[in-house]
Amino acid sequence: MDHFLYRNGALHAEDVPLAEIAAAVGTPFYCYSSATLVRHFKAFDEALAGMDHLICYAMKAASNQAILTLMAGLGAGMDVVSGGEYARAKAAGVPGDRIVFSGVGKTRDEMRMALSGGVRQFNLESEPEMEVLNAVALEMGVVAPVTVRVNPDVDARTHAKIATGKSENKFGIPITRAREVYARIARMPGLKAIGIDVHIGSQLTDLEPYRQAFAKVAELTEVLRADGHEIIRLDLGGGLGIPYERGNTAPPLPHEYGAMVQEMLGHTGCEIEIEPGRLIAGNAGVMVSEVIYVKQGEGRDFLIIDGAMNDLIRPAMYDAHHDIVPVIEPAPGVEQQPYDIVGPVCESGDTFAKQRMMAPLAAGDLVAFRSAGAYGAVMSSEYNTRPLIPEVLVQGDQFAVIRKRPSFEEIINRDTVPEWV
Ligand SMILES: *Cc1c(COP(=O)(O)O)cnc(C)c1O
């Protein structure tokens, strides 16, 4: 249940018809359901209820301030991967001790920012980074709480661009080097290791890779404790997948994941931290777009819509599938026909779906891309000087624009022309 349902033949976000939002804000736009965001957060919270835990929303999935404020209000922590995200988390009222700083390339400025504003921990990804953080912390006269992201060398069985837990990926430190690395940290007065971090990838549709990774983390916890390190927290990353294609195999549910975490790691007594992004926001958002033209090609019909790859890049970047549904429910029994659904950008990659079976559509009709809430708006750009599309949040029967569409003037005025041109 994601709160995007047909009612009286019209697709709604909670109690608001999407066509009504389209009339108010224009197309294309992103629309999120608060009830779905809350529901997904609570599903995880309940799944881990038997263990001391904190859910740190991986805000890179969808980082609008309204969404962050909603999450912060539920008691969520945040997983941030840049200084900008850190600033967003603070602006949304998230206390520093609930902000986890992840990412392979943290800069000195970002480290200073988090150490002065407060941080739950840094998840360290390399030995050079350890040395720099140690130096920055010493300069500031503080001790930085850290975990080391270990790379367990397991195959996450997901798309190559979002797998992160194999030894060939740029992420983390090989788990085989962990003892040496923790011993080095123990000799660095600016750092205090408090736990272990692991994140093996995104859109995992199977618990088995997690099971393998968490078995290695459990074993490492024992080994590091025997070496004299105080391991009190395990950060298990994010990555649980969502069903992008209705009727296809369903990914594991949060409670199944929670039971597995309890089974694999409950005995360590550690506080459990998880960083879900996609599972919180993915099915809580849709992108609504209007058909501009129906073009008859040779042997195929194209639906040319006003949304494009710059608005939603997942199909072009990851060959991702999004269910695309008409905003007005087709009459029962209407015969479907295949369409290639494309945007107006001058790249063949600006194709959302090929030979997709749809009820017949005409210019002016609205379509909704399901499961577009995560890695949608945040990855958009203004390529072709197409303004960033608005984001709208719905709660019950109310909706609000939470990021407005910039005018052409605003876009142009961001550039500066030197007088010598
Ligand atoms: C991207 C990322 C996440 C979130 O992944 P999802 O698949 O969106 O749940 C969590 N932790 C880290 C370190 C990440 O890079």
C-alpha cells in the first residue's frame, strides 16, 4: 500500500487527485505521500523493535527539507554523504548526535563542519581518510567517533552501478585488513572507534547477501573485541530493494530483514544502525508528466512526454524500470497497445520505456511514473535548460509545493558574464 490509488477513475495521492495538482503547479512534477513516508519509516522501526537501534534515513534518496523535517519529527537520524547534506539535516532540526557522516571522499572542511556542529560518527572508508580526520580532530581539540566501513567481498546481486560490497568496488576497507586498521585507529588520539560499518549496495532483492555480510560482521565484532576494541554499534547500511515492477518478484519485507538482523547480530548486544533510503522514499513518490505528442513511427508509436531524462535519470543511467500508469483510469477491458515512451531531450538515452503496453493515450493526457520518490528529484538537472521540476508533498487532503519550479529568468541569472566577454 503506497497511497497512490485510483478512486472514482482518477489516480490520487492520498486524498488528492493528481490531476488537481497538475492543474495547480503544471507538469512535470514530483509528488510525495507523507503517509507512505511515515509508514515505511515505522515499518523499519517496528522491525528492529527488539534491539537498541536508530534508523538513519539515507537522505541522498530524497532530500527536500519538507521530507527531512517529516522524518526528523519521527525521531529519525540521518545518513549524510556531503557537507551540503549535513547542512540540510541540521536545518531540518536533526541533532548532531543523530547524524552519521558517510562517503568515500570527505574533505577537511566537511570534517570540520561535522565536528563543530555535532556528529554521531564518521564512517571511514580509507586509511588516508583516517589520517586526515585524526589531524583535523586534533587541530580542533576533539575526539572523532568513528566506525570503519568494511568491504565484506560479497556479491549483492544487484545492478553493477549500485553494488558496493565487492572487493573491486571503491568502497570501504577490505575486511581482511580490519584488525590492522582498528589497531592503527587505537594509536590515533583524535579518533575513537566505536563500531563497524558495512553497506553492500542498493536495490537488494534478496536477504542472502546481507546474511553473508552480517555473518562476517558478527565474526569481526568478536575478533576486534578480543583485540581490546570497544565495539558498541553496528551500522548495517541501507539497500533493501523495492518492487519497481508490479507483479514481479517481491523484495524482502522490513520485518523479514529485522528478524534476520536479530538472528545474525542480536547476540553481539550492539546498538544497530541502519540507513535505508530507497525503501523509505522510493514508493512514496511519483513523477507526473503530460503527453505532448503521440508520434507514429515506422512500426512503433512514440509517446513524447514533457518529462525527460534530466528530470528522472534512472532509466537512462541504470536501465531502471518504472511502472508508468495513466492518471485517468482506463475503462475496464480496453485494449492496450505498445508505446515507446520518450522525453524531448536530444539524446536517444532519453527513453523511459520501449514497447510498453498501455491503454491508448492522446496529447494532453497525464501519466504517472511510480516508484520515483528515491533517486528521482535529487538526481535531476537542468540539462537543455529545462527548469528543475517542482516537488509537491501531500498529506491527507492537502498538498503543498515544497520546491517550486524556477523561472527562466532565475536560471539565467545564476550565470555571470564577465565584462571582458
Ligand atoms: C546510498 C547509501 C545508502 C542508502 O541506500 P538505499 O539503497 O537507498 O537504501 C545507505 N548507506 C550508504 C553508505 C549509502 O551510500
